[in-house]
Amino acid sequence: MSARTGILLLVSGPSGSGKTTLCRRLSGENEAHYSISCTTRAPRPGEVNGRDYHFLTPDEFSHRVAAGEFLEHATVHGNSYGTLQSEVLGYLSNGTDVVMDIDVQGAAQVRACEDPAIRAALVDIFVMPATEDELHARLSGRGTDSAEVIALRMRNALEEIAHQHEYTFHLHSGTHEEDYLRFKALLLAERLRAARHIHP
Amino acid sequence: MSARTGILLLVSGPSGSGKTTLCRRLSGENEAHYSISCTTRAPRPGEVNGRDYHFLTPDEFSHRVAAGEFLEHATVHGNSYGTLQSEVLGYLSNGTDVVMDIDVQGAAQVRACEDPAIRAALVDIFVMPATEDELHARLSGRGTDSAEVIALRMRNALEEIAHQHEYTFHLHSGTHEEDYLRFKALLLAERLRAARHIHP
């Protein structure tokens, strides 16, 4: 097998789609580096710096934005989130695939990026439940949440889904095993793309 | 899972690459219809009409060429070979994937086809041993063939390989199981391509 450049797999989908589980498993099997985001929000109980997020102070975050270190970043409800280029570029040039669990706005920023290494590496997939009823069932959780909370989740999910047409690949989720098989197949297949192969 | 149109998977590679085994196995697992070629050459011992080839008389073949029934066809050493559109189009519109074990000239004809159903369905992959030494070893067979015969096979194989750049995907063959896993992954991944999904 000749050497190749890495794949940047952007994975989006509404909450409840199972996308994070898919990304974590791919990385757990050492098939890809899981890109860790930065955030200025406070760690939640159980969250570990460098595993769940890189937790930065607002000053640090702004400084790195100004230095052009982010591949994408956004502010949501007063907290900043973003992906450093260093989480991605070095891996790709080494031939390591990178998986990014990212929302539709972040994905749009990465797609708009003009760096040829990013453009050549990019593959995007949108993961979602097969039907709206299934989505609703997944967002309803264990039945302990109020109708208002569930309705808000559903609105947010439908807003994400409104962007699904921006993605080349769509995974309509079924069982965990089927989903993972198909998700991983996308990475395996993209590794065969001749344009990624480096001929010595 | 919403309905989708089928994939037309063109598989080329030199003799000894294992491509036929890959195609037969995919079809044996009911993942795709194996497209059966027509030929005017006589059946060899053990070959079954409709399984290995559709055996046609030269007159029948010419008649069907004139009627525009072939997707691709060629004459090699005085024998005609070709693929009928009926081996492909109906399957694709039904959402059945089709796998074609085809030489580089045939693949070029299919790629040049202007039928939008073919163009949308087409995925091509070139299968080859990872190194020229490995190719030579595979073409040498059991050591019972003359050096001239092996040299001719090697020349033919290198002529096929000279066209590998025309293919989007390259599979450098390793073990049978690895090869098949990666080969099948291409089909599974292409099934996720949103452009193939039919939204009711």
C-alpha cells in the first residue's frame, strides 16, 4: 500500500442521531484521530480537559482567533467553541485520518476553507434517524423531561436537518452495529481514492 | 432508509489481481448483480451459458450492435465481447447495484456513455497487486509455464496498469479478506451518497 494523505471526515447530525458514538468508536479503534474542540465554557462534571474539550479562557480563545489558529469557531449562548488547525493539519499530512463531530455551521466554515490540504481531505456525512417519529422518540429520552424541553430539542434538531442537503453522504441510522459498519465503510472506501495516494 | 438508484461498479485490473473473485463474491452475497457479458467465442469446457457469458452467434451479436443494444463492445482476436444495456439499466433504476468485471477499454466506453442513469451510477475501481514483483509472482502461476508465456502476461498486465489513472479508486491487493472488506466498503459507502437517494 502506497502512502497517502489523511481524510478529514466531518460528521454532523441532530442530537439523538448517534453521531458522537460513531465518531468516538472510530477513534477508539484507532481508525482516526478524534478532533478535540476548544471551548470557553466551564467544564461540566466528569469532563476532562484534552479529552472532551480543550478548555480555554476567553482571553486565550480571542488571542488564538486573532492569531488565525482556528479552522472554524463560533459563539453560542455567550460561549466560544472552535477547532484549532493544529488538531487537523499535521495529522492529515502524516496520513492520519481525522474525524470531527461538528455542527452544521462549523461544517460550513470548514467547507469554505481555502487551504488545499483541507479541501483535498474533506468528506462530509450527515447522520439522522430514518423518520421524524424516530427522531422524536430519541429526543424524548426517558420520559422525565417536560413537553417544552422536548419541543425545543425537536426544533433544534429540525434546524440542523434543514442543512442536510449540504452533505455529500447521508446515513439514516438504524441499529448501532449497522450504522457503524456503514460509517466505517465510508472511511475505508475514501482511503481507496487514488487522489489521496502519494506515489514515490 | 429511503429508496435509491443503483450503483454501477466498474472493476478493472490486470489478470492476477483477484478482481474477478472480488466481483463474484459481492454478487454471491447478493450485494450486487454480476453483469454477464456477451461473446461470440465458443464456450470453454465448464463454461455455462448465462452464467459465465451469454454466448451469441456472430450474426446475433452484429444484429444487436446495430440495434444499439450494447453499452460497450469490442472485438479481440476475432471474437466479439460486449455488455447489453439490459444487463445494467433495469437493475439500476430498481435500486439494485451492478458490478462489472471489465477491461480498461470497456470501462472507457462506459465512462463515455451519455445516458444520465449510467453517469449518475458510475463508480470505478482499479485492482492491482501492490508491487510489480508481486504481480510477476502471481502471473508466474505454478511454475509450469514458459518464460515467454509469463513475459506476455506481464506485458498485458502492464498495459492494463498504464490506464490505472483513469480510475477514481485504486485497491492495492493484500490478503483476500482485507481486499474484500475494502472492496465491499466502497459499495457500502457509495450507497450513502445523498445524490442516489430518492426522496418521496
